[in-house]
Amino acid sequence: MTDASTLDTDAIIESLRQSFIDTVHQKMEALDAMVDELWRDRSNEADILMRFKGEIHSLKGMGGTFKFPIVSIVSHHFENYLENIGSPVDDQLTDIETYLDHLRSAVDGRANPDDAETDKIVASLPIRADAAPPTSLPEISVLVITPTQYLRQLVTFFLEQAGCQVSATNQPFAGFRLAIETKPDLVICSVVMGGFGGLDLLAALRAIPAMANVHFALLSGSSDRGELAARPPDDVPVISTDNLDDEIANLLKDMIA
């Protein structure tokens, strides 16, 4: 028998998901209008591009918040395409429309593609002919431990974009064993994991002398605040799942500073 509270929760989640989809559609209409304006008249392109980039950055964050990693991933590549674009030529406006079509399809599909399909989507995204080669940090090995599929996908994606070597698991006990066997440079784990939370895992690994040089970080959403009542050590950063891209980039830079 299905519990009434479960039905209420499911209804709330579906309502939030639909609200997100509606919001994305509204943003897409505004973005389409900006592109149409650029096709007609480039005299105000600097202001239009600034607003356009702001909307794409907003979509990237919303994709993570509302568990649509494909939206965040496409938006991340879109931001890279738009970086230092200057005055867009016609071919670039066509590419921009292609990115918008991919974002629209991602939301209309109402489901996240698997890793293989995501790779195909990313491979089909336009790349600017004048784009500078991506800069990457020295290779860092990272173990990601989280039971949440969309978080594993997003965290892995942003780490790999930075040039990291990434392994991931959804099981805390498997993660504990992997950490000991592989001794990664960095372990990132969720605060909340069934039966064995991130703080428990951190304490267990830090009790092992061979893990003394391994860096740790915790993944935390707004709903995890109660779990962080026992404050983690000062040298263990807490990464907000609402701003993964920037926080992971800052974490890696701090590691090699």
C-alpha cells in the first residue's frame, strides 16, 4: 500500500519539475528573441550578449538544482562557446541556434539521457573555429562517492572537464574500499548516504595512516544542513550542489595552490 505522504512528496517533486520545465521554456523564448534581434541588427549586440550569457549561466545552475544534468552540461559547453565571442558572425549565430535546439530537446524529453547518449549530444555540439585550446590543471585523481545518479554524472563531468582522472561509485562501503586501494588525490562524497554518511566515511578514512595525504570534500544540498550539525574539520570544504561548476573549479585550484 502506498503511503499518503509518499504521494504528497511525489506530487510536490513533479510540481517543482514542471515549474522548472515551464521556466526553461520561458527562458528559451527570451533567448530566441535575442537571437532574432541579433540577426536583424547588431548595433546593440554587446548588451544582448551580456544578457544572453546571464540566462545561459542561470540555466546551468538550474539544471543541477532540479536534477537535469543534461541541461547543465549543454549550458556549460554553451558558456565556453560564448566566452570572448566578440561580434558574432552569421555562422556563429547558427551555432547558437543549434545550442538552443539542444537545450529545448533536453527539456522536452523530460528525462535525463544515459551516459552514452549524453556523450553523443556533447560530441554534436558546435565548437568555435577560433576557440583557444582548453586549459587544464595538473592531473588529479578523484574518487566520487554519492548514491545520487545525477550528482555522480554532473560532478564527474565537471571534474573531467578540468582534466581530472575520475572514478565513481554509488556505494559508501565500496567507496571506502576503493579509496584505500587506489589512494586518490581527492575524495568527494555526499553528506547523506544510506547507513554510512559522508562524515562517518571521512572519519574512517582519516583513521588510516596511508590516507593521511588524501584531500576530502563533502557534497551538500540545502536539505542536508541538519546532517552538518557536527561541523566537518576546517580542512574539509563543503561543496554546494547548487553551484557545482564554480565550487569544484575553486576546490581544485585551492588544492594546487
